[in-house]
Amino acid sequence: ETVKIKAPGTVANLVCGFDILGLALNEPCDIMEFRLLDEPKVVIHNRDAFDLPTDPEQNVAGVVLLAAIEKAGGNVGFEVTIEKHIKPGSGLGSSAASAAGAAVGANKLLGNRFSTDELIQLAMIGEKLATGVKHADNITPCILGGITLIRSIHPIDIVPLATPDLYVTVVHPQIEVRTSDARQILKQQVYLKDAIKQWGNIAGLVAGFMRNDKQLIGRSLEDVIIEPVRSILIPGFDEVKTRSKEAGALGGGISGSGPSVFMLSETETIAREVGAIMNAVYREIGIENYVY
Ligand code: HSE
């Protein structure tokens, strides 16, 4: 028996919601195919050009599958073939797709015995290997789809949000930003005045999603804590944002820990125009890029 699944790329943070908000994209997606083995081991085949490890202990999907074996009682194993389309270090939840995909694939072969919360716990083991810390803002939308709020990870408390009909445009400039590096440069303390602005924006954004209020969503897409530090790592960032908004985008910012940048638009026409602007900005500064 084999199980084939699609694990979508995700945009974490959604600007102001560092580590607590995320959405699932239509593309890019990883394709993963799983087979059950009758001995407790994990065999990994990578079908990509990214040179990812095949040692299960060193592989994001591998550690999740090992944990699933242990949780299932230790007498089964998994063989997995991973066709990776989400580039590692892109800010589009590449490690989360491997981790979440592994948890979901294993669960399907084991007769769906794990709850959603258990799948998220399992997948976070992979995310920890990749980024050094547990966070669920890519994993959760990858598993559930749509837009999700992670109210807490200790204990797991997930709130799927309403998904307004918005279009997401993403540009991936071909530079690599490691999530672990992009986390290390963050300040450990925030000013109360910044915190107040930030939680006003998060509340506004969530209310905007629930009320399908596009203008409120646009106004709330502001980050006074993380973006000022991280955007320094992303050439062209301010220009992409300014020009996209001039073209009618509601707003946007860094996708996850970058370098990808995303913008939300109300219509497909604006979203496509934003894509052209993103591409033009990076061509002007001489950085290869890919627009989704
Ligand atoms: N919330 C995480 C971060 C997402 O911004 O570090 C990483 O993709």
C-alpha cells in the first residue's frame, strides 16, 4: 500500500503575527509518497537538486517518521520518496512541508490514529531540527489549509480562521536566508509602545479576516517589531512593498523568515500586476527571482 500526498508551501507570520499566524499557498507544493515497512526503520529517497540528507536522524521528514514509529509502538517503518519543489531557505515553509507531510503521510498509513494536535506535535519535531526552535505557524496551515492562528503551542491550541477571497503574490529572490540566522538577529525585548501597536495590528488583522473587511486587513498588515530588523537581509524589500501598494495591493511583507516577500490583493488582475512589479524590481537590482 502506498499513500501520496501534496504538502503546500506556506506564508508564516502574515506580517504582524510572528510565530502565530500562517496561510497555505496553492503552489509551490512538495509531493511525498509513503510505503509502510514491517520493520522499524525509515528509508528516504530525495528526488530534488537540494542535496538534503537521507540519514533519517538528520532529515526533517526522517525525524518525524522516527517519532511516528515510536508513538505507534515501534513495530512498523516507513519508506518515503520526497519530490521537493519548495526550495529550502526560501521562507515558504520548505521544512514545514517535509515535517507536516511526513506526519500526515505516516498517519494515513497507520489508519488515521493521530489527532490534528498530535500531528502538529509530531511535525514540530522536524521543524525543531530545521530551525532550532519549535514553531507551528507553517506546519499548521500546511496540514489544515487556509489561514490559521496558533494561539499557543504549550498546550497546542489552534484556531482556523475565515479565509477571505484574497490573492497572494509571492516573490522568491534567489538568495538564501536561514531561519535560524533570521531568528538570532531578533531583539529579545520590545518596548511597550511597540507591543501595543503590534497587538492592535494582530487583532485588527484577525478581525479583518473574520469580517472579510479588506481595508481593515490592509491597515493591519504592519509589523513594528520583526520587519525592521529582518528586512535588512532582503534587498529590494521596501521597493517591492511601496510599488505593489501603489499598484493597488492591500499590503504584505516578509514571508516567514524571508527572503520571499508576499503581498495580498483583492483581485487577480492586481495580484498579477504585483507579480510583474516584483519581477521588475529584482531584475533592476540584478537578482534572479521566481514569482508565484
Ligand atoms: N515564524 C517563523 C519565523 C517562521 O519567522 O522565524 C519561519 O518560517
